[in-house]
Amino acid sequence: MTTPFVCILIAMLLAWPPKLAFSIALGRSKQGYDNKQPRAQQAALRGWMARARDAHYNTLEAFPPFAAGVIVAHLAGLDEHRATVLAVTFVVARTVYPILYIANLDLLRSAVWGVGYVATLLLYVLPWIF
């Protein structure tokens, strides 16, 4: 298995630490975790827990285009080195992203989001250039 394909697995798993963080915090709160209406409870979150929820959702949203981009790059014949650099760049950006989101560092978070987005976009574009 190539590094870019391993990065797909890693990228999929990156969505869950923010979810775990706010779920544990909710479970320890006075009202506890509402497993019957979790989305209603999560919609009412504020502060760092709301940012963790949003980081979780954004990571889930970023995953399909990235995974498809790795597959497109592979099928289109992008050399493995370039694909690896882009896939690892995405994974590093998406690892840092929720940390910055939860810490409320919005400008830096947006810049890191942009790095991940450009890496994904280049997975689609570079096979046509090289």
C-alpha cells in the first residue's frame, strides 16, 4: 500500500479526536451525554466544545474530496513522490487544524485549512501538468 493510500486511512481517523473530546466533556457535565438526542444537545454547545464539534464536522467534510483526490491522482498516473508530498501535507494540516480550531486561533486555523485545501486541489490538477 502506498503512502497516499495510508494517508486516506489517517485522514478518516482524524475526524474522531475532536468528537471524542466534546463527547467526554458532555458525558461529564451535569446533564450528561444525551444519546437519545445527541444532535440537539450538540447544537446547543458553546465555547471550546462548539469549536470541537465544528472541527469534527469540517474534518468529515474535507475527507471525501481528499480521498477521491488521492484515487484520481493514482489513476491518472501522478508520480508517487508528488502524491505522497501532497497527501502528507494534507494529513499534517488536518492534524493541526482541530487543535487551532479548539484553541480559537481563527486566522491561523484558516491558513492551515487553506494548505489542506490546496493540497487536495493539486491532487486533481497535477496529473494533467506532469
